[in-house]
Amino acid sequence: MKQSQLFIKTTKEISSEEDSRNAQLLLQGAYIDKLSAGVFSYLPLGLKVLNNINNIIREEMNKIGGQEILMPALTPKKIWQTTDRWENFDALFKFEAHNHEYALGATHEEIVTPLLQKFIFSYKDLPQAVYQIQTKFRNEARSKSGLLRGREFLMKDLYSFHTDEEDLNQYYQKVEKAYNNIWQRLGIADITVKTYASGGAFSKYSHEYQTFSEVGEDTIYYCKNCNIAINSEIIEEQNHTCPECNNQDLEEKTAIEVGNIFKLKNKFTKAFNFKYANEDGEQKDVIMGCYGIGPSRLMGTLVETFNDKNGIIWPKNIAPFPIHLVLLSDRDEEINKEIKKQGLDLYEYLQNNGWEVLLDDRQNVSNGEKLKDSDLLGMPIRLLISKKTLQGNSIELKLRNKAEAEKLDLDNNKISAYLDKLYK
Ligand code: ATP
Ligand code: MG
């Protein structure tokens, strides 16, 4: 992608009310645009990031048998009354149109349960797991910290359906593994911990996945021995003790909830009278689990985690482009032409070899600004061609997370091979 053709521009002027690092950097880099509190547009580079996150999640959900669907965001009042949540789900956006009342989808148990009920009748039809990656709406009282708490945000919600609790428990463990793979691939596995949280009416615990961060809204108590944590909500009833090893030497930390998993058992299936026939022909409640992840919150979390004073430092699986090829301009028109020619050559060559490249070929921007933008935008690899590199028949390579640059021969084949070794 050529930067000269992108409609977006980086900016230095960010409203002083944006006090979170993810909001500042993503707005400055024109990854996102803010429409109102907690409501954002994803611009070309930002959408690429979000899709990279979604695709990792999607692959891991598919691996554990999740079937992707897409449910409506416009939901009638009646289904929420069936479970008593029209009044009791505190953040529903509700409205009336043509004498009918609706809520914008905030979570989808009320939609997915009667949906699966249309297809599942017998133990032979179970187990099943369906998921979606969809925009959710919640009238959050305090929408803040950029992408961390939106009023309109993306959620991956997976729902599983089982004959009994044992089968649910087995699937629950599969989801735990899938979630661990996701944190691994996002580069946050070592700062993300499974956290015991309140289980609601039906289970002792639910589990959240919490990523350590100073801007996190949650307080958790970390057990080093087990690499798990306990949410402050239940720490009193836990007597400040790790539920796995009884350790009482827990470390208090702030963290961002990036996902959670929950055994719903028959909470929703009972409300909708969703039953199946077992092997003896008896009608039994279908047993359910639900499993959430916030891809847009994750995008904010990654920026909070991976940045320095100059900008974002994207992990390689997440970056919109692995390579930022920056062409510095020169006053001498001949040299300038040569820089452009070599740059375009390399751009084409790398793309033909399977690399996605962002090319800074802008002519109306100073070299200083190009370098600043490159740091701000945060692609993992910066390749630079300038008068100086050209004269040495070389090119400069700098990793965004390293201070020193290195020199490579200006030989497309060699550069590509070097990148393969470094990165693929
Ligand atoms: P929180 O306690 O942070 O409000 P929650 O318990 O309401 O989260 P769920 O309803 O279980 O969260 O949603 C599943 C996932 O969706 C969460 O783990 C989080 O990653 C994400 N999420 C929830 N609310 C928001 C929001 N307002 N903005 C962005 N992501 C969110
Ligand atoms: Mg919430």
C-alpha cells in the first residue's frame, strides 16, 4: 500500500481529554477516529489490525469446532423479557420504533438459545458450538480509555451446548487451551492470567483472562505459584487465598479483562424451555457455556502494552504491515528519481515474494516527519532508502523494537532472503 494514496493523515493534535496511551497513539496515527465517547471508526490501517486480531481468534475458534455465524444486532423486547433481562441488564440501549420496542444487542444468549432450539432435539444433535464476531452495544456509564471500554465495540462470543455438565466441563477446558493459544499469538501470553471471578447463580466460579496493565480497571490478586489470579470482587469470600494451592502471599495488580468463560448450565435453556431427548427418550435441559473475547479492547490493550515515547510497537502477527519501506527525498532531482526507482523496485519485489509492505512514497512531507510517522505507526521492520544509503549501494534496516539500524546490500533478492530469515 502506498502512503501517498491513503486518505488518512497522522496528526499531532489530540484532544487533551484523551489521557490513555492507546487513544492518543491510535488517534494520532489515524488508526481510528472518534465519533463520540466510546464510539469509533476503524480507518484503513486500524481495520487491518482489528482483522488480524479477529483472524487469530477465528482460527482458534474453528480449531475447537466453533461454527461461525452472525446474529442480528437489532433484537425485540420480548426475548429479553423471557429471561428477565429487559429490566435487569443495566447497559441495554433500548428504543421504540413503529410501536415496537427493541434493544441493540449487548450479548446474545437470548438470541442464540432459541436459535439453536430450532435445530436441536436429541442427544444425537449435541454437542454444538457456535460463535460470532460482532459489534455489541452497551450504554456504559463511563466510557473511557480509548478502545478499552466502548459503547459500541467488537466481541467474539462463543456459545456451547451439551447434554450434561461433564461434556460442558470438557469443552470448557478446550476453550481454555484455545484462549491460551490466542494470547500466545497476540504476544501477551506472559502478562495474561486466568482469573477466578464470580460464577453467578449457577457455578462457584467463572474465569476471566486478565492482562496486566496500569490502566486496567480491574484489581486482581496474582498467585505466582499457579500463575492464576483472583478478581478483587471475590477475594474476601476467598479469604485472600489462592483456590488452587492455598497460597496467601498474593500480589495485587491492576489488569484489563480481555476475555472470559462462563458455565451457564441451564440458566438460559430453562427460560426458553430448550430441551433434548436423551437415549431413554426423556426430555432434559440442554446445558450451556458462553465464552467472550473483546477484539477491539484487545487492540487497545496491545497498544497499551507495546509502545514507547515515539509511538506504537506492533507485535509482528498484529501489525497492519510487517514492513514499512520509507523513501527519504532529496533536493537533487536526479538522486530523488533514483531513490524512487529503487524504492518502487524493492516494493514490487517484496510484494511478489509474499510480503505486505507499506511504502512511504509521499512527496509533500519532510524526511523528519516521515521518520516520526514511521515510529508512531509502529510497523515491526523499517527499511529506509536515502541519498546516503544509495551512495553506499545499501539500504538501512531497523527493527522498531531495537535502537540500532543495520546496513544491507541494495540487492532485492538478498534483502528478501534476509527478511525471510529474520521474520517468517
Ligand atoms: P467488563 O467487566 O470489563 O465490563 P464484562 O464482564 O461486561 O466486561 P462480557 O459481557 O463478558 O464482559 O463481555 C465479553 C468480553 O467483551 C469482555 O471480556 C471484554 O473483553 C469485552 N468487553 C466487554 N465490555 C466491553 C466494552 N464496553 N468495550 C470493549 N470491550 C468490552
Ligand atoms: Mg461490562
